[in-house]
Amino acid sequence: MTRPITLFTGQWADLPFEEVARLAAGWGYDGLEIACWGDHLDPWRWDDDAYVDSRREVLDRHGLKVWAISNHLKGQAVCDDPIDQRHRDMLSDRVWGDGDPEGVRQRAAEEIQHTARLAAKLGVDTVVGFTGSSIWKYVAMFPPVSQEAVDAGYQDFADRWNPILDVFDEVGVRFAHEVHPSEIAYDWWTTVRTLEAIGHREAFGLNWDPSHFVWQQLDPVDFLLEFRDRIYHVDCKDVKLRLGNGRNGRLSSHLAWADPRRGWDFVSTGRGDVPWEASFRALNHIGYDGPISVEWEDAGMDRLLGAPEALEFVRRNAFDAPAAAFDAAFSTR
């Protein structure tokens, strides 16, 4: 099953959409996973046919396709508590408004609904993003937090996201939540709890990005096998661990990206500790036939060098093989 390889434009939103399309096409990408920030996509213009056609025209002119669009930044604000300067720095003026936290959350939710409508207009069936979380602040569990407070966080998520998912159902689009620290689902068990909170509705699935599992010491391959029916999209991003010296921890230590004192950093795909061969075998085993999207986030390498290098790595390793071989390989898992 030959899968298209796309470039996620989120880390390229400082460049005009036209320029990112030109670069990606020149490197040989099949398409783009388009971010809804910068000038790349504006969900509030979902009902402007001329605008939507202009985005298609750029893609067509460069021989690119789109299978998914992404709106991580606004999704983050739907459930987050507190809403603070971090959000002001990444949200549009339209969503931030006067900065009243509940108003920010409501406007962020409205934009995610528009993102589903825009995806449908583009002929795309998947929106990738974050959900935010009102209980991530309790992750250290000290001072002690009650079970009631945790339960309330999952109820808050369900209350805010079910109306959003109603719009996704209306337009025939799915949401692929990126399981990621700071979200309502950030590891194996919180993913189980999140799916339970919304009654396992089909509009809500998962974006699999193995880097976030590896630095938490979770198995990204087993995650694929367990949640096989919910893997709606795949992002390829690698991570390098620098543990074992007694100083570098699994958290960030509030140090900047690429600082060697950190316990981990995102690196170019193929240069880190993600078990890529086993992962691609697992994707074949579960029958995933959607796009493989390269997410570029390596502060230690120039992106104009790293993005084409990552594409070549994925093309070389995202192999097809007879299904029987994978059935045998995973028969004991």
C-alpha cells in the first residue's frame, strides 16, 4: 500500500504558503499537511469559494495534494486552563479578542468548527490538532489532587468537544487528536480515558506521532496495534534521548531546544531513537493507508537541509511488503 508523503507546514508558517509549496514540490513531497496559521489557511474564510479555490490553485500549480489540514494552536485553547500569555503569543487577534479566558475558549472552539467546514470544502476528510486540557496543570499530582478534579477535567473536555464533533459529523470530517504532553490525552491510559469520555464517537481519532511516546518511555508500536481503528493520521517526527548521565532528566529542565543539558530533543527523522522499521511494519499490519507526514522540528539542523533528508529517509523506510510477512512478525504481540 503505497502511501503519500507530505510535509506539515506548521513549522514553516513564517514563510508564505506559495513559497512552502514551491520548496516541498522541489524536494519531491507528494503534498502538504496544511497548518491553519500564518497565511497558509484561514478557517474563518471557509465559505469564501474564491479563497478556497486560491489555495487549491497553489497546490495544483506545484503538483501537490492535500489529505489533511491541521489546527493545533486553536485546538489547544479550547480546554486549556489557565489561558495566559503563552496563548496570546500563538493565537490570532480574532480568537484572543479581549483575552477573557472563557471567551478565548469559545472563539477557539468556533474556529475548530470552521476548520472542519474548510476541510470539507477542500475535499479533505481529516483535521489534525490538539484539544488542550484543564487538568494538565495537575500532572505532577502535588499538591494532592482529588479524583473528582480529574474526573471534572475529562467532563470539561467532553462538554467542550462534543459540540465541535457534531459539526465534524455534519460535514463528514474526522478529528485526529495528537497524543502529546499538555493535552487531555498524552499517553496510553489518558487516551483510553479520553475516548471513554466522548463515548468512543467515530469523529474523534488519533494522530500518531512517535516522538511523544519515546521520550515518555512508552511503546509507539504497541500504541498503533492497540488503537489501530483510531489511527486517522501519521506524523513522522524523531526524538533523541540524552539520559543516563545522572543530570539530564526526562522533562525539559526549562532549557531551550537543542541545549545539550536537556534530557531529550526533537531531531530530524532517522537521527533519533524512534523504532522506525517496527513502526512502519506496524502501520502496514494495521492497514493504515493514509499519508505519512514529515513534521520538521529540529533546532540543531537547518530545515532546508533536513526536510529533504527526512523525505528520503521516509521514502526508503516506509516500505510495502506482503501482508503474510507482517502477520508472522506480529503473531506473538
